[in-house]
Amino acid sequence: MVCPRLVKHREEVAENPPARFRGEKYWAKPLPGFGDVDARILVVGLAPAAHGGNRTGRMFTGDSSGNTLMKALYRAGYANIDTSVSADDGLVLKDVYLTAVVRCPPPANKPTQQEISNCLPYLAEELKILRNICVAVALGRVAFEGLFKLFKREKAFEGKTPVFRHGGTYRVSGFLYGRPLPIIIACYHPSRQNTNTGRLRQEMIDAVFLRAREFVG
Ligand code: SF4
């Protein structure tokens, strides 16, 4: 058990679901990434949502974050449907792969730095397999800084981690697993907290993926 706090949380929320999910069998295990293994665009989130991915067993599935993200991916031509409801909803991603810096849901969506470090090897393994990635969209500051933490740990990047800024595009030189580092685009996380307050509007996340599409051609 690498992160006892997160393991406890993922199991506790599964055992005590809110009324709307009562009776459902939760995934309640570490959550792998999901998407096209030949993708050129990587989307990195924070962690599976307690009642989203941790319930449905698929990244960005079964919560409002997933639906906001999928609308943007659908509009940019990377998803065949504009919702992400369950693992068997027929969603197919093309040229996009979804993952996260942490694989188990953290309480209050706040993983510790140690928990992020514990989990980064899984992201590293995915990046070794995803050989075509040239753009990485980081959803939220934690994902953004987690990516740079990985780059530094793998000696692909030296220096200060740039400051997260929604819509910012970061071209950093360096090589990771024999390939150039991807262009990073920073985007606010499509959490309900951000979408309900208007901090992230649908057109803002749509614009991020249209920009990503410009980079991959
Ligand atoms: S967050 Fe990652 S490292 Fe920690 S217990 Fe879950 S899968 Fe393991």
C-alpha cells in the first residue's frame, strides 16, 4: 500500500456512496489512463474523482469534469460523443489519451507532494508507451507541476518550473525517453468548482483543444 491515505479514501467513498449512486459497484482501485495509444495529445488531470473515475473505472468518466472535457474533445474532433458517462457508453477517443498524476482519489482533491511522487512512475510508464505525444494539456496547476516534476526526475528538464497560467503554452527543450518533450498547454481543471463559478467556461476549454489541434496539425 503506497499511499495508505488515498487507498483508505477510495475504499471509504465506495462503501458510503451518495444516494444517487447507492447500489453501484465502484471500481475503487488505481485507475489507468484511457484513450488512443497512438495519440499525439496527452491530457493530464489531477486524479480520478471519488464518484467519477473511482466509481466507473474510466478516467474522466461519470462526473461533470468528464462531461466538460468531452464536450471540448468532441468539438475539436477527438471524441465520437460529447459525454463521458460510463465505461460502456461507446466513447472512442482518437489522437488523445487521458491520464492523471495520481491514480487514486485524494480527499478534497488534494494529494500531498509525497503521494504525487509515489504515483508518478505510472505516468512515466504510460509516457514510455505513448510514443507519439507532442502536446500535453495539463488540467490544473497540480497536473502541470506534476508533469514538470516528472520531467525533472527523469532529467529531461532542469531549472525552475514555469508558473501555471490558464491558456499558457510552454515550449521546453529536453528529451524524455528519447523523444523531445511535448509542448505543454495549461488549462484550468474542468472541475465543477471552476465551471460553476465561471472561472472556466466551456469556450475557454474548447479554445485550449483547438490550440492543441493547431500544434499537431
Ligand atoms: S495514488 Fe498511485 S501510488 Fe498511491 S496508492 Fe494509488 S496507485 Fe498507488
